[in-house]
Amino acid sequence: MGAFSQNTLVPDDNFEQALIDLGFDTGPLDDMVLTSNINSIPDLDVQGLNISDLTGIEDFTALEVLNCENNLLSVLDVTNNINLTQLFCSANNISTIDISTLLNLQIFWCSNNLLSTLDVSKNQPLISLVCGNNLLKTLDVSQNINLVVLAFENNEISSIDITNNPKINRLQCGKNRLSSLDISQNPNVTYVSCEHNSITTFDTSNNLVLSTLICYSNLLSELDLSKNTSLIAIDCSNNNLCRLNLKNGNNNFTMANFKLNNFLKCVVVDNPSNTPNTWDPLNYQYYVSSKDLCFNTVPIDLLNDFVGISYTLPPLLYGNYFTESGGLGTPLFSGDVINTSQTIYIYNETVCDSNESNFNILITTDDYFIPKYFTPNNDGNHDLWLVNDFSNQIKKIEIFDRYGKLIKYLQPNVGWNGTFNGKLMETNDYWYVITFNNGEILKGHFSLKR
């Protein structure tokens, strides 16, 4: 029966009993209530009463606040309750709900239901939307420019656009499928919880009143909170953090948790000598006062250049072989035999940074090889002037400066490091005299470059 009937049908006994208890109906239970007793009621609280059917609610036409949380409802039809400003229906079994006619709705809480879709595009006055613990895959709040509270944690949402919601003060979006979260247009947000997502970057530089940030169990590699002077609680544990900047001029945290970040070596703070005991280093190594003092050096193997008939790649401790720079080209492996002249790159990468070295292989069938230059600067490349004697034909090698002074006497396959009597020799050309076992002599020159 509708609003024009003398009575309104209320088939659920628990609902009718609630109306009796509230003084809107008289016993005994008869599945009916006088419409005139309910059509002017502004506020109805029937939470936690095992109600499975709210039929009859359509005749509560003056209703502004409805709380039917923690019941057994699978259907809730409020399309006729156009005066509602607050609707609380969390903790039921509701799979769909139409609130498109509730043009005055300001607060809508529907958490812990079975909702797979939710359309709030018509509810422009909405200031609080709480819809966590549902089955939502998408959520469009672009029309809800007055939102102050938005909570949709524990759903299946992969992206959210809140750039049109500048009034948001509290944002809860943990346990979804978010890979990014843009809060740059939310200058009033003070509380953000986005834990258990796949967020890789997070910019809080425009959120100057942010006081609590809960972002643990994501994929963050860097977090700069130096602009967030109001921050008092931070939990960024269990990420891939390489760099964490907490130097905001106000390190008075009530909670600071950044455990389980295996690549985090140092944390930038206001005063490294005055950090609370609760911040004692665990897997990170030290505190510093400047981000320029934080380094994440990636170890890399260094191999010398090679000249010969063939070369077998040795095992590496740090890095992998590639034919091109930056981990590109063809991967090579220890044990591979190189029979062509080329530059080989060793590339090592972590979540934080990368490092690379390279060495040259010159494949030759000559009996010996004489380099034309060397660069003894201890960088691992061309640090020695080394004559390779592949067939053991060389007896001795003598090195002279440009004035003819003997600088170094070498055995075959032994290099010169560019020093004389412990002093570094200057950049210049030097001459060599090579004496072979058969008495032949070969003269020439090479360059030392620094």
C-alpha cells in the first residue's frame, strides 16, 4: 500500500516491532501501520534489529535521517524518500541501491555490503561517502565537489580521480588495486590511508596540513615528506623505499614506522643526533640531515680489457653481461666464449638505482699486441700499459721518456702503471724497445693520458 492508503504495509515483524517500540504503531503485529503515523517522521533509527525487509519505508516521506545498519537487508528502496539528508545502511547484504532521487543527501554510509556498482553522480551535496568492504570495481566522485570524507577501502578499485574534490579532509582507500593516487588537488586533506595497494609514486608536496599518512604495503621507492610540517604519524613500512625524507622542520611524530624496506639505507631527518628511540635503525643504516648525504651505491664487477685469440666470460658477483649499455642488447652468460672483438657491458640494477661497467675484447691472431695508449687513473679501464705476448717470443721490454731516460724495465705480459720511483709520470708520449728471443728489436711509442 502506498502513501494514499490509510495503512502502510510492513511485512517484516522485526521492522513493525521496532515501530511499535518507537511509539509509531500499536500491537499486536498485523503487518500494518497507520500511514499518518509515519509520513511526518524526520528521523528513524532501526539499526541492529535483524530486519530483513524494509518494505513500508517508502511512506516515510518526510524522513531526513535513516539508520538501518547491521540488519539482514538484501534490498533497500529509498527512491521515494527524497528528503533524506543522511542514510546509514552499512553491514547488510545489499547488492544494489538507487540513490539518484536523493538530491539532498549529504551523508551516505553503505560499507560492508555486496555492492558491485554505486552511482553518486546525482548527489552533489554529498559531504561524506563511506562505502568500504564491498565489491566495487569503479567509483566516480567527479560530481561530488563538496566531499569532505571519502572512504572506499577493501574494494577492487584500480583507479580513482579526486582532482575535483578540493574539500576532502579524510581519504581512506586501502586494500584496493590502485597503482597511483593523485592528491595534489586536495589541499585540505589531513588523513590519508592507502595501504595494501600497488602505488609506485606519491606526491604530498601540496598537502601542507596532512597530519597522518598510512601507506604501508605498496611499491613506493621514494617518499619526500619535507613539505608536510603538520605530519605527526607516518607508516610507510613494507615498501621498496630507497629514499625517505622526513626533514620537515617538525619531527614530532607520535608514530613513525618505516620497517621492512630492504633497500632503505638512510633517512633524512631534522636532527640526526636527536631522533626518538622508537626510530632506532632496523634495516636502514643511519640518519642524515641532507638528502645529498644519502647514497644507494649499486655494486658492480670490474673486468680488465682483454687481447687474445678467444675469451671466456668469467662468473660475476654483481651484475649480468650484455652486448649494449643499460642492460640492453643480447644477454651473455659466464662460460660463453667470445671470438669477435667487441665491448661487453656488465649491468646491475636494484629497485633503487643501477650501475654499469664495461671492458673491451680484442680478438687477434697476431703473436703479440702493443697498446697505443693507456689511462692510469684507477678507474679499472686501461690502467696499465701492457704488451701481450701470446707466443712467448718477447725477452724484455724497456720504456724511455722523450729524453731517452730509462723509466721501466718489464718482463713480457707485465704492465706499467705510469709511475717512476713512486711518482706519477706526466701526460706525454713514451718510447719502448722490445727485444725478442731471436735477437730482433722493435721500437715504437705510446701515449700516457691522465
